[in-house]
Amino acid sequence: MAAAKSAKKDFDKEYIYNLIMPSDPVAPPEAAEPNLPEPAEESAPVARDGLALLRDQLSSTAPASVQLPPAQAAQLVNLTERLVIDRLDEVFAKFNCCRCDRCKRDVAALALNLLPPHYVVADPDSLPGRLAEQPTKEIAAALVKAILQVKSHPRH
């Protein structure tokens, strides 16, 4: 029985975290496909945190798993995820807690797990209007619950 308990604790928490975080912009090295070309390096490197990379990934024209023809300008967007990411810094400013990238991701993940997804296919020009139409009361409540949970039990 003691061997079964120690076997439960031998899993890699970081690996599990990367598996369940669909919007994690940094993939583990073993998940990378070997035949993909290397991305072009920028001429001037810019220091970016993971949240900025997540925002860039969300604003791309299509997720990597869905390939739209170039003639279409529509994007597949989870409005709930966009609203959570947009309000994240605002909520962190109101609470005195750690603002590291890990805590921000944990808060975003917990809040998104409390909220139902709302996927739409929309033109980039119509996204701000659609985001403004969405109710934000539930999003604020989920973010507050998530930030209080992470604040009381940070994972670093």
C-alpha cells in the first residue's frame, strides 16, 4: 500500500500543467514536431512575458489546429478567453499578490474552468463589438475567485 502512495506522487506536475493548458504558448520540447521549419528570428529581440505571447497567439488569424484559406478573414475565437485575458491585469492591480507569469496563468486557467466557453467565428473588425456585448459580471466573479485561490496557495 505504501508503494501505491509513493507512485501517485511521482508524476511530473509541469508536464501535466502543459498538457491541460490549451492556450500555453510554450510547448514542451518533446511535443514539437521534427519536420516543422524553425521560426524566423526577429531583428531586435524584445523581452516578452508568457502573457504577452498568449495575447499574440490569441490575436493570430487562426489557431494552429484550424487552417483557414487565406481568402477568409474570419477567426475562430473563444470570447470568454479573450475577456479573461483582457481583464487579468486589471484584477491583479486590485489585489496585493504575486504577478509572476506562473500565477497569472494559474488565475486565467482557474477562471476559465469556472466559465462556459463562448466560441464565435468573426471578422477581426467585428471582435471589439462582440466583446463589448458580452456580460462581464460572471467573468469578474470568476477572476476574483481564481485570484483568491492562487493568492492563498501559489505554486511557486
